[in-house]
Amino acid sequence: MADEEKVFSVTLDKWAYGGEVMGRLDDGRAVFVPFALPGEEVKIRLVEEKRGFARAEMLEVLTPSPERITPRCPHFAVCGGCHYQHMPYQAQLAAKQAVFQDTLVRIGKMDPELLAPLLRPIVPSPSPWNYRNYVQFHLDAEGRLGFRAARSDEVVAVDECHLPEEGLNQLWPQLELDPIPSLRRVGLRSGADDDAMLIFETDDDEGLEFSLDIPLAAVQLGPESLHILSDDAVLEMEVLDYSFQVSAGSFFQVNTQMAAAMVAHILDYLSLDESQTVLDVYCGVGLFSAFLAGEVGRLIGIEENPMAVEDFAVNLDAFNNVEIYEAPAEEVMPELDASPDIVLVDPPRAGLALPVLDAIIAMKPKQLVYISCDPSTLARDAKRLMASGFILEQITPFDMFPQTYHIESISFWRG
């Protein structure tokens, strides 16, 4: 098909997960278009065709939606970091709520009428802008900081970004880096008391030559090594007045205010007492464990990242009822000799590995708390849980990542 034959005008119908809007081509195929809004007539060019559907780039908005607004950032739709800047924040929340519900019904095979009273409204972020405590850049061929382009591996150099916290936005434009072939990514993380850390991720373990005029903690993460390039290799992060040590290679929720909202949501829902055992799977540095350990008799963590395990040990040092296994969850769970009353899981985007899911089902906990960062894998796992007798009690989406299509959620299950 020649390029001109791949150009169409189409009216778009509804949101799809991934920041795209779905419409129908004349031949009945679904077509997915980014940076559009439902109800808009747009001129598109097909860029990917599969059996039954296609993806397209938008060439022109022929009939704009009344909700369309001017994006704040000049890099929007070129840089691939944001997906929703062309719509007001309340409309973003409504879109995510609709996508979340649709995903649970379509992939999870949940009955819409049974789901409706269990699905709570999405919890908005207190700050739709400048909320990220961690930002990760790629470098272009000239050593300029940027992000991956939309639908491409090309790096788009940027001179502004409206997602990092203000302190980070004061720092990153000051970084001047020479192109280094082994340097894959550059990260900046902000902590309590306006502290910050610079993280170089390299493809080899050879130490970088490095000097910095800005007072920052700095480290280099190689495939097998950690080079400390400053006086310290950890930051202090604070959530609900609890201080967490977070190392360079440890995961921590990137929206600190929303992390606090999620912790509070869990504590408000669960009825905890000293007779209970809690199993925290993919526990990281102990964000949730720190608030649960003092309320229950025993807490068991599972985490495979050695840096996060060290942080966990420091962060929960005050408790003598806590233990942690340093290994992949899919290795530990089938062999774990425990009968937890509550299992809390916070898996990566891939969701629960099958051995983990099977082990949870075999353990028969009274309650399961599932923290998800991907509605599709949550819906897949939910379908398996329901088939195994688990009953959904409540599910709440959280807008951890405003201006993007990502949706965090917390669901509570009865075993």
C-alpha cells in the first residue's frame, strides 16, 4: 500500500489503555491514535497494521473536541514521556477511570454490574505537575539530556520538563555531560531536606571520570558494580513522617504524596492486630512494611534486589518481628513455610509471576492486597484469582502519574 493510501479521515470513539483513542476504519478494523480525544475527527496515517486492527500517527485534527487544550510543554507529542497534556486534569482522571473499568471487564471478564459498586473513583494527585521525585534521562549523540521519542528509540533532547519536582528542575539543566558510549541513562532523585542524588547507569563496570560543581550525592551503577562518586550513596525519603533510606539502585514510588495516600488507604481499610502474620511480596525498601510491622505479630518481606534488602533492614531495624528473604518471589513463595493472614503484593508491570500466584492461592490468606501499576496484568491476575475462589471486596485507582496514561491501583480481596 502506497503512503497516500494509508492516509484516512476517521472519527474516534473511546479511550484505550496506552494513551491512545480508538476509532474504526471503513473496513471495520479498529485503529488506535495517540494524542487525540474521543469524538474528534482526525486525519491519520497508518504506521502499523495487524490482523483486525491498526495503529496510526495523527496528521491533523479536523474537528477538535471542546476539551482539547494547548499542552504546557513544547516537547509534547514529540517526546514520549507524556500522553495527556492536551486535556484538562479532570478529563484525564475521567479517561483513566473509564480505561481502568474497561480493562477489568474486557481482560478480567468481570461483570460490569458486579464491578460497579466495588470500583471506587480514582484518587487524584495533589499535584498534577512537578510531582516526580525521580527522573531518568537518556543522552543523544551530543551528550544532551532527553527522553525517548514517542514510538521510537530516538532520543529527543529537551530543555524543559514539567513532571520533576521543582528542586530537580533547578538541577538537571545545570548538568553538562560529554558523550560516553557506555553511559545509558542519567537519573536524578530528590529526597528529604532538599537532598538529591545523581545516578549514572553504564553498560560496563569501568569507573567514570567525574567532577561536579553542584552539591549532590552521585553514584555509578554498572552491570555488576556500584561506584560511589561522592560522600554518600543513599538518600532519605519521607512518607507520613516516616524516614526511609533509599539506595541508588532501589525502587521507590516516584510520587511521594501519592505514596502517602496509598499507605493511608491500606491502613484505613485493613483491620490489624498482633495475632496476624503479614507477607509483603516485592517489598522493596519497606514502604508498606514500615507501617504494618508495628500493628501485627509477624511480618515477612520478600525482595530480590540486594540494595533494597539492605535498605529494608535499615528502615525496619526498630522492629523485632520482621524477617526478609533476599531472592526472587517465584523462588521463595512455593517453599515458604508460613500461613499469612494477609498477603500484600506490589509487583512490577509484568504482574504476578505464575508461581507466585499459585503460591498465594495455596496459602489461602484471609486477605490479599494487590498494588498494581498496570491494569492489563492486574486484570489477567484478577481473572485467575476469581477462578480460584478469591472475592474482590474493593478496588481503587490512584493517579500516581498525571499527564501520562499509567494507572496505579489498590485492590482488596477476600480469600
